[in-house]
Amino acid sequence: MSNTQKGQRYDAIVVGSGPGGAPVARELARAGKRVLILERGARHERALGFPGGARILEGAGIVCRSREGAYIARGITVGGSSVVYNGNVYFPPERVYAQVGLDFLPELHELAEEIGVRELPPRFFAKARALPRVLGAAEKLGLHFEPQKKFIAPDKCRPGCDSCMMGCPRGAKWTTRNMVDQACKAGAKLLTETRVERVLFEKDRAVGVVTARGEEYRADMVVLAAGGVGTPAILLRSGVSGVGENFYIDPMNIVVGHAGKEYPGAWGEMSFTHAIEDLAQTEGFIIGNVSAQNALLTSFLRANVARHNLGRALQSTRAMGLFVKVADSHEGRVFADGSLSKPKSARDRARMKRGTDLAMEILARAGVPKTAMAVGQSIGGHPGGTVPAGTAADFRLRAGRENLFVCDGSVFPESLGVPPSLSIMGLSLLLGRMLAGKTRHEDRTTAPGGRLAAGRASSTWHRTVSESATDCLKRYPA
Ligand SMILES: Cc1cc2nc3c(=O)[nH]c(=O)nc-3n(C[C@H](O)[C@H](O)[C@H](O)COP(=O)(O)OP(=O)(O)OC[C@H]3O[C@@H](n4cnc5c(N)ncnc54)[C@H](O)[C@@H]3O)c2cc1C
């Protein structure tokens, strides 16, 4: 922890050090601004991976549910949820640039180049015995699994390790801790284990924050990047209205199965190395592979899966799974005390049912009897939408008051339909450049009269639906 003087005045306070906070903090620090980063979590360095890494997650990864029982995972640590993410890299759909009013595509390409995006090399799959069956079964149905692009350095990673979601014990997975360190090297101060309670205002200007311990820190501007749950809760406690609604989480169903006696399961495989991506924007879901270890861990989250797995304790090496991650409707809510409501809409149920039916069919064709499957429901990890750009925040990402900015998952009005970290980081980098006076808003606005991103926003990674997938969907109607 840096020895920050409480009486000192900063140019900017950044609350949160995940994908929303780290790039803007680094950019401002490199521009010579005096930056203070306030982070609720500690800098956990030891005992990462299973099981010790569970302590990084809110509620130890277990006690973090909405009133309706949806499970919502997030990392409370320096680096935020990037420390527990799978490191999968996706460009957003084109609509997002108009929705947030800003063209941050150049920053996305720049970050992908800077961090290094790679597919895991073939040696990572040399011993995989369930994965080829799953990919083959999907192909026969007309569905294609894409190898995933990752923020993972293969030379540091170990094939068969599946610890990403509890913190990488080998430093192979890139996290926003790298950017926080670079910000500190450029002069920023980081205070860990410091929970921001509310924003301080004078008249209608943000002038600092008050922590849960009652300390005051003052700055010329405040950037809230405490995530889709943390940011609206701080704003509500600060008396800012019109935030906290419109909450989505990208819930997953995880289909957990045990293969028949003649087949090996996904023991020693890695989760989310392959995914069916091309249905993300049309059908609203992606399907990805889950290792035996992670399929069994679902027992800690859902009682029905625990019961299913308990009776099969001797068959653990035959366990395997698929997840179905849905772009959900934004009908949830975050309250000032951080409690959550996340009802399922009829559209969410229909999307989830279709995706789950397909996942079960793929697993069945890969050797898992349908009677040996259980479904762990509503497990989400992409909280967002709660301070949407265009309504609760403006298209400069100001949240209703002077000098108060918001930059994290909260500002995307709709689920992106794909994992959002790269998008959040790109927007944060652009905000940092605009606040540092390096990039003009007029040059990046997508509003009428400004430069429109949509025409040039297509990415080589954008997928269109294949004919074979369209045929398959006809056979499996919603
Ligand atoms: C298990 C899991 C796997 C995932 N896999 C992927 C993936 O493969 N690819 C991908 O793109 N995305 C993935 N995600 C999603 C991604 O990690 C998040 O969407 C992203 O980290 C959100 O960034 P953020 O800045 O909005 O919030 P966060 O990353 O949550 O950062 C917010 C930070 O603010 C801090 N904070 C909160 N409240 C306060 C407060 N009051 N005061 C001070 N600090 C506060 C938190 O401790 C945290 O460090 C995954 C998420 C999970 C949980």
C-alpha cells in the first residue's frame, strides 16, 4: 500500500482497478496527472488457483446471489474480475459504438496488440479426450466450435491446469494488474482494501470521495470504475438517482454430465478453450466447453448438481460439461447496499432453453446419456448496464454531475452478447485520452455530425451465422 497523504489533492481519483479502472488510471498518470486509485480488494498474491483463490471472489464465490437466486461472480482484488476471468478475448458487436456514442475501435486493436492475443497451441490439446468428441458431435449437428483467443502466454501456462477462474498461479494470464503497476510506475498512488462509500459533491461538482472508514480524498475529477454492481451502488449512496436499473449479468447454464463407461471425460482439460460463437448476436447465446474439474465445482453453486455429482463420485474422471451463456434482458436492479434483483424474462428463458437443449444434444452425441446430465442454472459473471451511456450517463461518460465520470461494465446499455473485458478496457483507454486532453471528443463521437464508427467497425473476428448452424436451429426450435 502506498503512503498516500489524506490531505493531498489529486487531479483524478479512480475507483476500482479492473478493466474499467486500470487503463484510464494509467493514461492519466502517464499524462503527468496526480492519480489516486482506490481499490476495495487486497492485492492477493499467494495461494491463487483452486481452492485458495476462491477468497478473491465476492462472498468467497458462493454467497453472491440475487434475491431470485441468480449467482453473480466478481473479483474483489487489485485487477478486479480480470484476475478471475478466463482471459477470452472478443471484439464487441458493431452496434456498441453507437450505443455508447464513442468510437473506441482503435483502442481495441491497440490493446490487443499491446497485450498479445493468442490461441493456445496444439500441445495444450494433445491429451484431451473428451474435447475432440464434443467438437465432432457439434460438427455433425452443423455447429462449429471456434478455438478461443486468449490473453494467456502459452509458454507460462501449463496444459491441464484449469485455474483461471480462481486466479492464475503461474502469472500466465494477463490481468489489469499489469496496467495498475504501470500507472503506479508513472506516479499514480494505489490504496488497496479501501472501499469507497460515496462521492463528495460541492454544489453540483464531484470533488472527491468518502471511504467506508470515513476518510476523505479530494480530486478535481472522480472516475467510478467499481463495476456493474459497485458503481451504481456508490452513486445511489451519493444521492444520484436514475442509476442501478437496467441490470444484466449474461447468465450461464452449465450442463454437467458423466460419460458412459466406454468414454473418458474432460478430466485434465481446460475450460472455455472452444466456443460456438456464431449464434451470439442472432440467437443470443454462446456455448463453450467445461472441464471435468469445473463441471464438478458447479456442485458448490447448485444443489441439484451437487446431488447429481455425489452419487457419481467414483466416476469423476468421466465428468464433462458445456456452458450456455445468454445475453439476458436488462430487467434487474442494483440497490444502494449492493444487494441485487435479477428476474428472468420470457426471452431469457426461451434463449436459455434453446441453448441448453442444443448443449445437451451435443453432449449426448459425445457419449453422455441424457439421464446422466444435470443443469446448474443462472450463473453470471458479466454484470453491466446499470449506468447506461445515453441515459444515466452522457456520451462523454459523465454521470449527471460535473467532473464525475463512469467507465466500466455499467455504461454498456445492453449485453454485448460476448465476454466484455476488451471492450471495457478500450472504452477506458479512450476516456483516459480524452480526459488527458490527448484525444478530442469531436474526433471520436458517433453522434450525428461526428465520425460514425459503425461503417468501419467490422472486425476480422466478427462471426456471421453459417448455413449449417441455421439448418441445425430449424431442427431445434426455441
Ligand atoms: C469467472 C469469470 C470469468 C470471466 N471470463 C471472462 C473472459 O474470459 N473474457 C472476458 O472478456 N470477460 C470475462 N469475464 C468478465 C470480466 O471479467 C468482467 O466483465 C470485467 O472484469 C468487468 O470489468 P469492470 O471494470 O466493469 O469491473 P471489475 O472487473 O469487477 O472491477 C471493479 C473493481 O472495483 C472494485 N470495487 C468495487 N466496489 C468498490 C468500492 N466501493 N470501492 C472501491 N473499489 C471497489 C472491485 O474490487 C474491482 O476490483 C469473466 C468474469 C468472471 C467472474
